[in-house]
Amino acid sequence: MFDNYFEVFLADTEESRNIHYSIRYQVYCEEMGFENKLDFPTEMEFDEDDAKSVHFIVRNKVTKDWIGAMRLINKKGGLLPIEQSCEIDEGISTNDIFKSVEISRLCLVKEVRKGNPPIGEMENIKRQQGDTPQVELNRLIIWGLFYAAVNYGRKNRISNSYFMTTKVLARVLTRAGLNLIKVGGSCQHKGERFPFKMNTEEVCKSDVWKNKCSYGYSLFSEIKSAKAA
């Protein structure tokens, strides 16, 4: 269902990474105020972890608007942000064979978070589950981003993906069938957050993606290639 409305791209060019940073600026600096916009005069929000990250962006297939972003921070020598913010119950390791990443900066622009969702199938979800189409739309995009992370992990020998999230979102994901493993107690990071991990191999085999997502992601550079052809 996600694939009917949206598409995820791996930001593999400077242009696409700038789109990613601009989305983050819009969400974290202008809309939510989590970051000081004066610290980012180029209107692109980024930090030291971006140098060791891969970046994703989401586009509305109909309007061609960029509506969301996510990054995967590779653990390279130092600590992941989750290890610095939370008391983790286990050591997070990475090597040449099996890697670990942190899902970070997953965000949706205000127009999507509070705007009008597509009609049709989204209305059917409303009748089946009792939630508003807007709530289900936001969840659907989050599922699409998680599916992109899982697919990237499978292709790049990533054994575990760690992330911090709210109790509400964790409950939504687990109730829908995603096996999240809690790896520590709550911490304060832009509000109360809880640390979790998901095993790439296990999650890839899960039925949780049925009727949600099936494609994963494309390379942003392929857009340019297709236009050039």
C-alpha cells in the first residue's frame, strides 16, 4: 500500500543529501523547534554523525513533493548517539562481517503530519481499524521508511538496527507485528525515549510487511539517469 502513494530514495548524491538536510531543517528547526535555526544559516540541519551515515528521503508520487527523511548512522569506532543518551543493557559491536547502525532523524513534514491523506484505500483503513486516515497515513510512511532500513541492512550485512522512540510509537509497531527488542530503560532525548533494536534477518522474514510495503528503496541518482535517457 505504501508503494501506491510514496517512494523512498537512498540519497546517494550531494543534491539528494541536501534535500535530506533541508527536510530536517524544516521539521526540527522551523516546525518543532528542537534545534536552533540560527545554527544553520544554509537552512540545512546536520551534525557530526552525518559523515558516517547513509540518508533516505521520501517523495509523494503524485505531487513529487519531498515529505520525509531518515538516516542510518554506522557505528565506526566511537559510540552511537543511542549509547550516549541511554543506558544500554548490551554492548553494540560492529566488524567487517556484521555491522550495527542506528536509525535516526526519522521525520515527516508538517503538511503530512497534519494535512489531508490520500483517499481510497486510506478511507478503507479508517473503517477497519477505527483510526483517522491521517494517523494511518503517518504510520504508513513510517513503515515505508523502516522497510527501506531493513532492505538496506539486508544488502549491507547489518545485523542489528538500534533506535530511540516514544512508548506510543513502539507500542504501535509491536502491536502491528514488528519484533522490537528493548535494550534499556527510558532516557530524555527531545522528550522521553526508549532504546530498541531489531534484528535484520528476523525482521526481513516477518509477515509484518504484508499489505504495507514491498519495494524498499531506489537510488536518487537513478532519477537523473532516467531523465537523461
